[in-house]
Amino acid sequence: MIAAGKAAASMAAALTANYGAPVDGIAVTRYGHGGDRVIPGIDVLEAGHPVVDQNSIAAGRRALALAGTAGADDRVIVLLSGGASAVLECPRAGLELRDLAVVNHELLDAGADIHSINAVRRQLSALKGGGLAAAAWPADIHVLAISDVPDDRLADIGSGPCSPEETGAAPARVILRQFGCRATPAVWSLLEDARARDIKPSMFGHVHARVIVRPADAVAAAVRAATEAGFDAVNLGADVTGAATDVAAEHARLALDHARREGAFALISGGETTVRVRNPAGRGGRNSEYALALAIAIDGASRIRALAADTDGIDGTGEHAGAFADSDTVRRAARLGLSARELLAANRSYDCFAALGDLFVTGPTLTNVNDLRVILIG
């Protein structure tokens, strides 16, 4: 068994407890997400996230070596969840940790969407884009994945270690230029080299993959809970994407419209927004940035309260999962001498909500089905 991602430890524990036969292998997760857990037959490792580190590479090399020991009569079980792309990595020949770290930082800071980030990651990795499946061929491979990506594409969950590569190097070059990434000479050299990895379509005939939990499941559960609590629940979709501030502006318009009606409403959405980092020293994340932008847009209105949070318990650069916001957030901040608009512009949403006592703190949840946003009107 090879498990990777923020839910790796909890998935590995569940599998070994219910499989009915001995299982051995590794589970690689983010620091603080279960590294102290004891799972029979499984070495639980921790590594960097959202940017790869040396432990990520050590874990990736170990995963490839472990997969390489599998024979035609063996079964390889791969458990994937959000965060697997960072915690499990092995650079292609000619690349080092710094090359990957520079690209990841630049794409994240530029606000690149997950499809674009993964299209680049797959080209730079010996493990992603089917590399793990190729190492385990011709073993029987079963992939069970918790989705944290739009459209639940297996090629994007952990950057598809058991999914065939679909794009090639040319789109990756376009993406880097589109987001103004300088990358490193080694990265450009690799992306401009026409040589492909030795991965053949026939290597995926033994791969059986399915998504077992989706962001839509979290949104549906929230809709049910809101309905049972007496709200008229509106499902805005589980795959909402775009800049956090833009999404907040659109959701604020919907909230203000519903606030003019009679009744109690719950506007519920999932998906992954993005943040353009203008201040490298700022603190926050896409959910707290969304919440602050929403608070500014509904300032002074009545009957509106909201929560935006990441289901893994970690939002960006803080220890919080997200934040609460309402139509009085901006004025309460002003009474503390804080300008919500200035803090938002400086990527300091964390500082605003921390001062107000409105951070939502859960600690690592050991699962990950992307973000969940709930706006209550009533």
C-alpha cells in the first residue's frame, strides 16, 4: 500500500483495519497530520506542503522503489487525497528540489488554478502523470481517491501518479509564461526537450481507479443540515473556482438579494478559489480572503452571516481552517483601528479575523474534500 496526502494516515488506518489480510507499505502526509500514528505494517511519514521539501522527495523515491518490487501476482493499493502532489515527489533526471520549489511557489503566488499547476507538476516529476503505475507494472493496481479538485479528475488528484499523461510539455511552457513564472534554467531545459518518459499506454491496463469521496458530498451534507435546521438551502455548486475576491463579490450579491426576501436561506458552495499574493509577508488563505471580501461587500446589511473554511482544517498560511464573517465585521474591525479593505489588499485577512476573534480553528481534520462556504440569511 502507498498512501499520500492530508488524509493518508486516516485512509491507511481504515484500510488496514478492514482489508482482511496483512498489508505493508507507506503513508505520507503533511507535517502534523498523523505522523505519530501507529498503523500495523505501515510506515507513516511526514513531508512538506504546499511546497515540496527533501522529505517529500525521500518519500517519493521510496514509493517508486516499493512499487518497483511488485510483480504480476501482487496487488498494489494506492490511496490518494489532497496534498499528495506536495508530500510525494521525485524530480525527473536533471532537476533538484530547488527547481520544483521555485515553480510551485511562483504558480501558487500567481494564483494559478489547480489544473494549470498540475499540468506543470506532471511534466517535472518521475512519479506523477502515471509514473507510479509504470513503476508497479505489471502488478494489479487499485487506486482509491478522496477528491479535492474540480470535476474530480483522477489526473489532478495527487497529479495523477497512476493516471496516463494527457498534455505533454508544450502546455506546461505556455502555463509558466501565462503566469509570469521565471522558473529555473533546468526546468526550461527539461520542458524544451522533446524526450518523453518511458511510459506506455499498455501499462495502465492493470489500473483500477475510483473516487470514493467528493467535494459534492460535503456540499450535499451541508444542504441537508441546513434544510433540517429550517433554512431554504441553495446549492451554488461544489466546483466553484476563480479568484476568492471575485467569488465573494458574486456571492455577496446573491446574499443581499436573498436578504430582501422573506424567509431564512442558506447559500452553500464548495470548490477551490485562488489568491493572488501581493504581499509575501501576508497571512491568511483563500477562505479567510473570501470571508473578508464578503464582509466588505455586505457591510451594513442585516441578517447575513457566513463561514468559509477548508475541510482539511488548514487555510493557507495560518493554523486556522477559515473564518466567520457578517455584516458588522468591517465596523468591528474599524473600532479596533483596522481597515478591512487595507488588510485585504495586503493579503492580511488572518490578522483581521484574529483580532476580531472570528477565526475558525479545527486543527487538522485528516481528510480533505476542498472548501466549504455557507452564507446564512435570516
